[in-house]
Amino acid sequence: MIRRRHFLGTAAAFGLAPFAIPKRALAFATAPGLPRLNWQCDVIKTTPHTRSKRNPVVTGLDVREAGDLIAVVGDDHYVFLYDIAQARFTNQTKQHTDWVRAAKFSPDGTKLATAGNDRRLLISAVEDLENPIIEKQHPVAIIDIAYSSDGSKIATVGFDRKLRIFDANDGEKIGEMGCVCNDNHTVAFSDDGNWIAAGGRSGKIQVWETETQAEIATYKHHRQRVRSLRFTRDRKILSVADDQVICLTDPKLAEAAIRLPRQSAKLFAAQLLGDDFFATSGSDNKITLWSLSDMTAIGSLNGHTGTVSCLSAAEGILVSGGFDTTFRIWKQELDTIVKSAVPLPGIQNRQTRMPDGWRGLLK
């Protein structure tokens, strides 16, 4: 395994043994007037397989809630497990036959679900990825998956007009909702499991009651493809999209939404960091940290040299993966920036023009 080591974005590659401890790097906010974010970062390089001469890009990852294990997937059809404490890969398997788009640990951390372009949802015991417990064939490629917070349900979306919900223990399909477009990129359950939401190419976000499948809301606060959405603890929806816009919306009051000005790049991922902060990432190769209470930017984490396509977090850890064929483990230093947080220049909260028929009401 070749592991890159960075300091302030300067790369120096060394051939190291797979069990070597990654060097630490520091990330700093680059905009004038921002506090310096002293977040340590481990940088792990992916590696080619079999006859391939290129490193696979990272298109999906998830860190286990205990903060000890990361699942990493990409366009090489492999699923990797990386042990954070031991700083090494502990497992790799090629159960998929095409691009793997998503990986999610069950809430109790005992199972791993993966899905992708081979149209299969696989659920395996973490200790035995070679022998899936559940395999569900779909008619189209799957782009995203989500577990309910109690681990009893798992949902899928992809390249058709269906959101499917399965029993995570036996694989039986227990729900199917109709989506407004046939290119859905993101799905999420609310923390209590009572709501589920999906979004995609149309720019619309749909929300349903999980049990009754009754539609709660359909709204459009994005002009292009919704890439990622997350429920906050109070059941608001944080969403990011190709239109470079970040939205925070109460589905039952969708006409009143916090909609920030366009950012500098297409946004691929959003990740909540506890109850007070969140992170976004995209095609500018950066991760931006935000205060959730007032939607002001705090600073950026730099180092990726390609689109940052996916984010995941556990207590004290933020993990990012990208098209630069690396994934990075950032140690969250949120407590050190709470008192000194200031908005990024030019991205302060302000009233913004929504498309016709909408209102942007920033609190």
C-alpha cells in the first residue's frame, strides 16, 4: 500500500509498509480573517488491483459509529475496510461486478450494506464480506442507500422512479414510493425513522411518512441535481446540489427556507457534525465547515486535489473521499472554533432570490 503524506497541501510520496502509521497533516482555513483550523489529517491512498494500472477513485465511504472502521468503495468494484487504530486495511472483497456507489454500516456496526451499478444491494456481516447475508437484485443501477436509525430498514434509490424500502434483516421489500424523476442520487431517514426523503436530477426533494408511504411534501429549492441530503435532529432537511446552493428546509414549511448564495463549485456531499455544525464538499476540492445555527461558514479543510465526492462522520472524526484516489481522516476540533467562528467573506446570510414562486427567508 502506498500512502501519501501531506503538510499544507504539499505532497511527498513514500513507499511504506501497510502497517505504518500515517503521518499527520494540518489543515488551515485560507480565506482572510478566518480562524486557523488545526485539524489533523491522515491521508490514505487507494491502490490498483489485478491488471489495472490506475488507482480507483473514491465514490462512497462510511465510518462506523464507534469511529474505529471505515468502509471505502469506488469504481474498481472492490469494497475495503480500513482499521483506523491499526492504520491498515483489514479486508477487501470484490463481490460487486461494476462501479460501487455506496456503502453504509448498520447502526449497531455489525453489518455493511453496499450497492452500485451492478444493480445489487448486498448486506454482509462486517466479519465476513465474502458471503452476503442478503442480496437484492434491482432493475437499474443503485446510487445511494440509507439505514433507518434502529437498523430495521434499508432504503435504495437510483436510475428509476422508485424509492424502495427493505427489511434489513430478511431483505423483504416493505415499501415503494414513486419519485418525480428517474435519476435519484440521495436518500435519508429522519432520526426517528418516521420520515424518509429523496432527491435527484429534477432538483426536487420529496418527503414521505415511512410506514404509511403518505407524501408529506415535494418542494424544489434547487435548479439542478440534488446530490446529498441529511435530516437534522429536528427534522429539517439540509441539502446540496449541482447548482452550488445549500438549503435548510422544514418540509412542512417548505416555502420558508434558508437558501445560501451560490458557492464556488458544484456540491457533492453534506454531513452533519453533531447538532451544531455541518460540512459540505464538492468540485473545488475543498471541505467547508459551517455553523448550523446561523448558517455561516467557519473555514475550509484543504488538501484534496480532486472533487471531494463523499463525507462521513463519527464522534470526533470526519472522513472525506475524492476523485484524487485518496480518502482522508480528519480529527474534529470543533470545540476550538466555536467561540471564534466568523462568516466567510461574501457568504454571509442574506435574503436571496429564489426561482419564481419561492421565497428565501433567512433566519
